[in-house]
Amino acid sequence: MLTGTIIYAIINSAILALTAIGFNLTFGISGVANFAYGAFYVMAAYGVWMLIHMAHLPYPLAVLISISLTTLAGALMYRFVIIRIKGQTLSEVIATFGIGLAVLELFRYFGFVGFEYTLPVFVDQSFMIGDAYVDAQRLLIVAFAVALIIVLWLFTHYTHLGLAFRGIAQDERTSLTFGMDPDRIARMAVALGAGLAAIAATVIVPLGSISPEEGYDVLIKALAVCIIGGLGSSGGVIIASIVIGFAERFTDSYIGSHWTMIVSLAALLLVLVIKPSGIFGKQKELEERI
């Protein structure tokens, strides 16, 4: 039982990391807290479903098109909405949350509710690891999460665009002197965040079904991971995903499933009380600001 619990804790941690990494990247680079993040996740999943069942496209092509369109939607949201209120944090939160709410409720209004809205798994196979059966899709999620984290690290450290992202994130005014356009970089960051939400959806959603409610759940999970790890900290997201992922699975296995959410919220509250900026957060603490 212990082996199975550890394996599924690792899988849960990978799912949380994939869920939160796009939200964290967008905030870390552009400073925009994209509360439409969950809606982009659901939009991508429904997009794949519609392209497969209505346009009769092959699964891989449907995935690529859906991810591309979701990335474009993120860029358009920044271009026509966020840029007008950039720097007004509360307005950004209200606007992005309103857009996300509208998108999710539109899906509900048009009847996209039910267990028939599912995506096929990439590999329909199971393996015996220790004393636990694990399906290939879950193992693929772990491998994909590790690969994506490595690719993003290499991208932000060894490409011109990635270095521009880091430059804007560290010091926007100094970056201006080097000819960087903060609005252009921020638009690309929001678009990339939406694209990462779409990628996470296409890998994770085959484990269950698509529903508008999933958008709210994804947003809450992404917020919890980013707040515990520290908004804008990639290392913090990884550590927080592991902490929450293991806490949830061990609680589910040894205490009871109804305690899972309580343990996660308790971890969030504990971090907020001890270190409000998160484990690796760079925001100043209250006593430092006074």
C-alpha cells in the first residue's frame, strides 16, 4: 500500500505542477494574475473534443490546433483587455476573472455538460509497479511534467526570448534601455501561459471528463500551489506541488478522502501565517515594508 501511495503522490504532484506552471509563468514575467487561466484550460479541452467529434480531425492534429488557438486567445485577451488596465492589479483580477467566468458559463449555456465529453488516453495500457496498477497515461503525465519543466528552464536561460522574459521580470525599466518592449513581452507571456494551460488540459483531461466546473478547480489549485511556493518562483511551484501532492495522497490513503481538501487548505493557511510571500516568494514581508 505504501508503494502505491508514493507512486500516486508523485503523479498527483506532477498534475499540480502542470496545472500551476502556466499561471506562475504569466505572473512572474508580466505581473498579471490571469484569473481566466482555468477557462483557458477548459477551452482547450473542449476545443480538442469538438475538433475530433465535429470536424473529424485526427487526435494529434486536434491537440495542436486547440493549443494554438488557446495561445492566440491569451494574446488577444492581453491585446484588447489587459493592456488597457495594465498595472491596476484589482482591475486586472476582476477583468480576467470576468472573462473566465463568461467563457465557462457559455459552455454550460450551450449544453457542454455531461460524462460524454471526454478525451481519449494517449496510451491505453497499464503497468504493475510494486503492489500498484498504474495506467500509462498517468506515467506519461509524470514524464511530460519533468520534460516540460526542463524545456522551460532551458528556454528561459538559453534563448533570446527567454532571456528577454527574465529581463522584464527582474527589472522592467532597465530592460527598456536595452530596447525591450514590456507590452510585447507581457502579451507573449500571457499567451504562453494560456498555451501551457492548454497543454496541461490535453494531458490531464483524459483521466476524467470535461466540465465547466473543472475551470474553477484548476484556478483554485493553481493559486494554492503558486501562493504556497511563492508567486513568480518556478522552484517554489515545484516544491509546493510536491508538498501538496504528497499531503493529499497520504491523507486520502491513511486518514480519509474527506480530509484531503482540509489538509491542503491547512497547508495554505500555515504558509500564509508563517511566510505570506510563499516558500520562495520575493515579495517583501509586512514588517519589511513598514
